[in-house]
Amino acid sequence: MPRYLIERELPGAGKLSADELHAISKKSNEVLAGMGGRAEWVQSYVTDDAITCVYVADSPEAVREHAAAGGFPCTDVREIGTVIDPATGA
């Protein structure tokens, strides 16, 4: 399945408490459990006003379905074509 980078604009995201982040994560897991393996959450990065996530999913629509069912913002979904890191330039 392809990997996607999901941008979730969320003003004040960087000020969310550990309990709030736990609740968001729990809801995400609950929605994903009901999607029959069509999407998998890999990791998320919380910044001041956004949460950027990496997902493996069968389509961008599956990512958007997850966001809608969970009540999460979904500002942009981009398919990841290639991953590079410092070893790529070594």
C-alpha cells in the first residue's frame, strides 16, 4: 500500500495536553480498527499549529474517510514517492 503525508491544520496543536493527545490517538485507533485494514497510522508530528502524519493506506480517500469518521481536520493528503535521509547522500 502507498504511504501518505497528511497535513492537519489545527491552531494551538502544540499546546495540546498529554491527555488531549491521548484522546485523539485513542479515537484514531478506534476508527482505524473499523476500517478493515484499509489505513494504518505510522507516526505523527505535532507542531505549533498543525499535526503532520504518515499513513499507509489503500487510497487518499481512505485517509479522508478516517479523518471524517474521527472528526479530525484533513487539510492535505500527499502520496510519498520516495524517502531520503542523510545516508542517501553518503
